Amino acid sequence: MSFFNQLKNKAEELLPFGQNRGQQGPSSSPHQNYPGRSHQRPPPAQWQQPPPGQWQQPPPPGQWQQPPPPGQWQQSPPGQWYQPPPGQWHQPPPGQWQQPPPGQWQHPPPEQWQQTPPQPPPPPYGSYPYDAPPPVPTGSRPSETSPATQGPGVYWRPNFSAGIPVGEEFEQKQGHGDPWGWGNNELQNYTAEPSNSFYTPDGKLVLRAVSRPAHPDPESRWTSARLVSRRTLGRPDGCLTAWLTLPCAEGIWPAFWMLPREPFVWPHEGEVDIAETWNADCRNHSCLHWGFYTPEDAPKHLVRETHVPDMACRPVRFDFAWRCGGTGIREDGKSAGGGRLMWYVDGRPVMRNIMPPATRPIEDWCILLNVAMGGNVCQGKTPREGAYDLVVHGLQLTEAPEGGWGRFENDWHHCADGAIM
């Protein structure tokens, strides 16, 4: 070999690392490669800063240019992400993530960290914990009026949009109702958690009872929701309507009912039950209460049962109409009585009764929805492990029942009175 060739080879060996990069194989790379991405790390002495706002395509190997300083970072072309020098690590745009070099990871500042809130699971619309959920029903009957259709004089319809909290329209009761388990030795712990009450993307309200008897925390073994409307009926005459799919299972007791606005004196100021069923009997109980459960107060508990065998598979329509205008208010602020009350199931009148005296005036009553578990009404039965949903497809207050007050008068003469329990 001539002296000139020896001198040439020596000069090539002394070239800075990376100048003869094109002659090296893949195994000579000094860093970790990521599939689909070119990644080179030339020495700091050969980085060049481009003018601000003029990002340039990375030059050929060996001519590395430093990206703009912090605050001027620009996205590189797809497939050509490069490692910035130490202390200048920036998070790449979505889809181009690469692991930073050891010792250069920077945790985002606390004010920029956002944790995605957990979303409630989609409602199964079923009442048995291990069965496949049935299709989501859309109406009570083929000819049934949709809850989204404006009825006669609708003056309140709560907003079931998924983007708002349930607590905006309803007070979310909490706790065990100590010391008597909400008066019936019930098991559930009512919560305001989104796992127990939430709106669905298609505009439904779901109250979910969750049974986990083996959970180590007693507060979490039976959880559910009890919602009280923040508004009252507000009028001496009107109609309350709901479209509900009710959970039917042993130890489960869903209810759609009314009580006077708090504070109130139970039972003397009254209670109206519009929809309730328990222990999977698929029988709705329309009730009026204004006395204690004693022999002398037995006539103050009236009820009618309606068999609805598919109440867990479709939305059933429930209406409660009242006509109490002109009946008067006593000096103590209680109702003078005499107003007329009517309960409907799927548009059929099932029970009527006169408003008892000394109850709270109907204008000052609130709407309640809840799912109870176990206790006296369920005869000590407890639900199996699983989730049980009361699905509210629609809820509204109107100035008159469907068909108007003329139909109400006709129904009044063909409807049965409540029977003593």
C-alpha cells in the first residue's frame, strides 16, 4: 500500500462519528431503534439551530440540526421524529410517541395533568344479574305516545343530558337511613356516586342498585340511589307521567312515588306510591298512605295491584292525575281534603281516591325515585350479586292528563276505589 493510500485510510478513521454512517450496518447503531422511525444522535458539536418559525426537513445523516428552543417546537414530518439534545425533551404529537433517553424524562407539571374521570358502565337494561340483557325498549305499546313528544301543557321535564350531573335536577339522598334502614330495615347504602345514578348518552336516567355481599367494606356491599326532585308539583291540578323499565328480582324493590316537601310529618301528611314492585312478582302497587301501620289506622292504607308481566322488559307508562283546585287550605296550612286522585298504568285507570284532610296540599309534594334492597317489604330476601337498573325513559308534569279533564271525569266513574291493605 502506498504512503498516499495509508494517509487516506488514516484520515477516514479520524473522521467524527457519523460522517461515514452510510457504510455501517444496522447493528452498529448506538441507540435503541423503534419500528418505522429513523433515530440518530450526532454529537452536540454538529447541531445547527434553524431560524425561529422556519422548521426544515432533517438533513442527510451527519448534518443534524437542533430543533427550535422550548416554545417554538414544531412537528416533524411523519416517520422522521428525532431525539432532541439533553434538557430539551418535548412530548411528540399523538401517534408519534417515543421513549425519552434515560435520565431525561420530565413529568408534566401538576397544573397540566388531567385525569380522565371514570365513566359509568353502560346500563344492561336487565334485572337479573347473569342473564343477557334484552334489547333496549322504545315504547310501552306500538301506538304509545313517545315520552319525547310534547303532551298537553307540559310545564316541567327534567334534563337527562349526559353532560350534566344528576344532582342538578334531583337531590341525591345518602346513607343507610339509620336507625331503621329507611323505616323498613332495608340493606342499601344510598350514594351520590355515578355508579349508582347517571344519565345515558341517549337521554335516559338510570338508578342502579349494586349487590356485592362479599365485599370487605360493609358500606359497599349494597349500594343504590334515592332521588328527590328539586321542584314540587306546583299546581292544584295536573298530571305526573313517567315511562319506566323496572328491575324485577328477589330482594329488589324499585319505587316511583311522592312525599311532601321536607320537612314533613310522616305519615300524617301523606304518601302516594305510583309504581312499586318487589321480589320479582311483576305486580305494580298503586298506594295512598296517611296513617301508621296499626289496627286503628288500617283504613288509612289503600292499594290496588296491577299485574304487568313484562315490566322488566319494556318501558311501562305510569300516570298520576290530581284535581284538588278549590278544595281549600285549613288554618294550619294543611289540605281541607276532598280533591280527587287517579292512578293509571299503561293509560288504563287502576285506582281512584279522595285526598284525605290534614295532608299536605298537593302543590307542595315532590317526586321520588329509588331502588331499595332487602328489608321487611322484601320479606328478608336479599338480591344475588349483580346490578339492577331502574331506567327512566321519560318524566314530565302536565297541566292535564292525556285526553284532558273530560276523559278524567269519565275514568273517575269507571275506576275502582283503593282497597284497604
